Amino acid sequence: MEIKQLAERMKAAAIVRSNSRGGRTASEHLISALRCLYRYAVADRLMDEADNPAIRVAKPRRLASTRRALPDKQLAQLFAVAGTTGNDPDLDALVLRLHAETACRRGGALVLRPCDLDAAQCLVRLREKGETVRWQPISPSLVQHLLLHVEERGDGDRNGQLLRYRNGNPITSRRYDHLFQRLGRHLPWVATQQITAHWLRHTTLTWVERNFGYAVARAFAGHDGKSDAGTTSTYVRADVYEVALALAALTGEPHPLAQPASDVDSPAGRPGEAFAPLGARRPI
């Protein structure tokens, strides 16, 4: 009862932000932290498992996410504004293109290194939450612009961070905050809907699932572990070649691990149509 009461107090005292959901997450995190604490107490034999009070306190039910796939028009607006405003449009356009093509999380992009690029096979190694590592196909044009970015802004350390400012300093999560704040000033719907880079992940994966099926979308997202999909997902797992095929259709560019471009179907309404062509310098 004391844990439950403390969770309710944390819920009521949570800071109210524009994306607040009534303090449910604060309550959930408190219960998770206490479960971890008592689990260590049981492991150290300071108490019996049966006396663990935290496991008997239910976490608040998670609400459905408000994120969704963006339509082509809005996606094109994001790319256009990012590539024509701000103090470093080249960087911002590259970041958005990276997320749109790979459906990676923000954390995966921030830890990307030059040594994670396989230019010959057009692959990038993503290291994301849960200590997962996967090789993700990217378009040849994105490979070239990432290599150009490394050449112009890198410090020569292939194990250092890839994405950098013009002065050579690595970017941080604050760059994402400033980017979408600026996009919100130019595009009111971005601020109203609280659009973030994670919406690009939803957009790409939704398109892949609709056109190439659940197994390919699951592999595209890096969700190859156990989940609610059940045991069947073990036997219908898609490989990197199928992901490359989906990427080729998405971007309209041939990929060395996919079929020839003439054999790749290009379903109507692909998000890639909203990507402005990659220019000589600016990837937008």
C-alpha cells in the first residue's frame, strides 16, 4: 500500500509538459525502480521472494502511442524546411534522410561511427537500445553523402562519432531538439502534433509493412527478438536482402544486395517520392 500511495504522489507531482500524459510514466518508472531495488535485495538474500512488496503493485496501463505515419506532403515539407533553414541545413537534411531510410532511433544515429559504414555493400551498422546490433541497407546516394560528411567534418578517428557540426564537434540530442523546434516555427502542425525524429521511423515502417509484409517490416525495424508476435516470427524472419529490396523500392535507387532496379516493384505512394533528389552537395 505504501508503494502504491507513493506512486500516486509521484503521478500527481510529475512536471506537466506539452506532451504530458497525466504522470502515468512517472508512476511506472517509480514502480520499475522499486522492483529493481527489491529484486537485488532478494538476490542478496536480505529478504525472501515471497516478501517482495513491489511485485504485487501493478504498473499503470500504457496508453496507445499518438505517433503515426506522416503523409507524403508533410514528409516533403519536413525535408524542404530542414534543407533550407537553420545554421547548418546540410547536417539537418542528412539527419532526416538517415532516419527516413533506416528507420533508426535517435540513439542509433548519435552513436554512428565512420567504421560503421560499408560503402561497397551500401550498409550501415546500427547499435541501438537493448545492445542490439544490425547491418541496415541504405541507398548509394546516402552512402556518398555520409562519406562526404566524414571527409569534411571528421577528425580522422574512424571510431569517433560520425555526425558532426561544421567545427568538427559531435552533435548531441540537443541538435534534434533545436531542429524540430525550428521546423515547428515554420510548420505549425509540427509543433501542434509534437513531431520528432521517431515519427519518421513510424512512417517508413508503416510503408514497408503495407507493401512488403510484417516479416520484412520487423527486420527493417531491428525487431528480431521475442515479442507478442509469437513463435511463428522465428520461422518467417526476413533477411538483409529482403530489407534491401524494400529500401530500393522505397528510395527508387538500386541497391547492391537487392534485385536490379528494373525488377523492383515501386508501389504507389512510397515515402521516397517525398524525398527531394540528392543534390551535388546537399542530401535533400
